[in-house]
Amino acid sequence: MKKISCILIPFLLLAACSKERQRQSENVPSEAAEVSVFKVSSRPIKSVYESEATIIAEGTVKIASKITAKVAESLLKEGKKVAKGELLLRLEAKELDANLEAAKFLRDKLQREFSREERLLKQGAAIPSTVKNLADELKSAKAKVREAEAFRQYLTIRSPIAGTVISKDVEAGDLALAGKTLCVVADTSRLQIEANLPVGAAKFLDGDAKIKVEAGGRSYWATLAEVSPTVDTQSNTQTCKFNIVAPFDMLKIGEIARAYIPTTTMRQIAIPLSCVSEFGQIDRVFAVSPDNRADMRIVKLGQKIGGGMVVVKAGLKDGDVLVENPPPQIREGSAIK
């Protein structure tokens, strides 16, 4: 049933257009409509490849714990701005305190024994090998203290960059596993867009490439940051990143954007958007026939190229004359002057 419906859609649209033409021809105004016109002519226009893209931060850090420990305190809030070095999480591991205490006890004990034997050696009442062994053991004990102190430093987790917390994966009381991401901090002062472009489009990018980006209901310019040297074999695409040249208050990380990549230059037809009107889901224009009558044409539109112009992929040819801002009363067959 679905296949039959899909096949019938073009015929239904044609039938609807035919009925519209017939209905309009039956209601053609007797007076000629005074209009302004635009003469169609092709010209060299740079084609643009349109791609979906994602807003990302240039500097994004995934923060993980170096040890497995319980989260004693969490200062994380998504959207919170943090300074470099600011405390994010405090972990708790009582065994680390015990290890440090034991290491210090052993170090102090060996230090006392070494000092005593060293004095006796000077008095000729101790064996040199005993003093040497104690010196080695003391050196090892001091290293264990430093190691235990270093592990205790892992109990406080601070932000390595200034930025914004964009995600968190733990709460106070949770167990933080060594190597598992606890939160993500991004530098939102430097935003980029990331797009997976077909190899055929990516090849047109060079070091000075500048593209148009639409996101958050606004248009921006972006400059090429990097193009991945590898190609995804399944999609035949390359990952490309662009630096956005704009204030970022309106943009959010993860937001979907549209990227417009200039490619080849070829002769195409472009007309003012003011010539185009909608009939249902169809774009149409009114051409002026040789006998000064309105001739409705169904057109297939392409990219907008600025200046209120849009490329027409099908439906028009050089020399056609179109009605600009067609008045509401104009119909198929209406007289035009």
C-alpha cells in the first residue's frame, strides 16, 4: 500500500496543478495587471554544498579520577563556569590516610636508627655495612612517603582549564572509578563547528577557506581549522572543523547547525525570491507569455545566494520573463502590462 501511495503522489500533484490552472482560467480578471518583471539569464554561480554540523568547543577536557574512591563532596553543576584550578570534587579513601601514616612511621623509625648507627660508626662502635643498609632502607621509606602523599593529592580534583561544566556523571556518595570520566569541562570562549563532509566537498577546502554557518536562528562566518587526513570508509566522509567568527552568547555546545561549503563555479539561473510564491508544497512563478499573459511555472529551487536571489534548478530557461511580487489577483492566463 505504501509503494502504491508513493507512486501516485506525482500524479496527484500534477492533477492538482491542472485543476488549479483550470480553476484560475475560469476566474481570469478582465483588466490587465500592471506588474514589474525580471528577465531570466544564466550566469556563473559558485555551487554550495549544504551539510549538517554540530557546535563544539575547541578546548574540551574529560576529567577522570586517577584512583578508585568514594565521592565525598561534589561542586559540579552543569552550566557552571569554573576557573582554572577550581575545586570540582573531593574524594574520600581512608586507606590512603592509613598508608601515609604507616609510611611516615616507618620513615621516622628508620631515621632514628640510621642517626644512632651513624654516630656509633664515627665512634668505631658500629659496622659500616649496617649503616649502609639503614641508609638504603631510609631512602626507600622516604620514597614511599612521597608516593603516599601523591596519592592523597588525587583526592581533590580540580579543573585543568577555565571553562564551563557541560556534563557530570557522578554525585556525592557515588564511587569514582579510576580512569572513568567524572565530568566534562569545555572552553566556551572558543567555539567550532564540526561537519562530516563527503570527500568531493572537502577537497575544495584550503587554508583560507571561509564558509557561512547558520545556527541559533542567526548566520555566522567560520574559518577552516582542520581537516581530518583520514576518510571514513563506510560514509566516504572526512571530519572538518571550523572556527566560528562571532560572539557566542546565542550558541550552545551540541546545537545543530548548517554549514555551506563553496564548491565548483558553473552557469546557473538565479531569480529574485520575490518572483516565487507557494502553491501548497510547490514553488511556482508566473512567466509572461509572448501575448502578455501569465503562464504559471512549477520550479525547483536550489541554494540562496544572497541579495534576495535563489538558484533555480529546473523549470526556467534563459530569456524567460517573470512577474515580480505577483499581485493576489493574478491567475493563469491573466493579462499583464
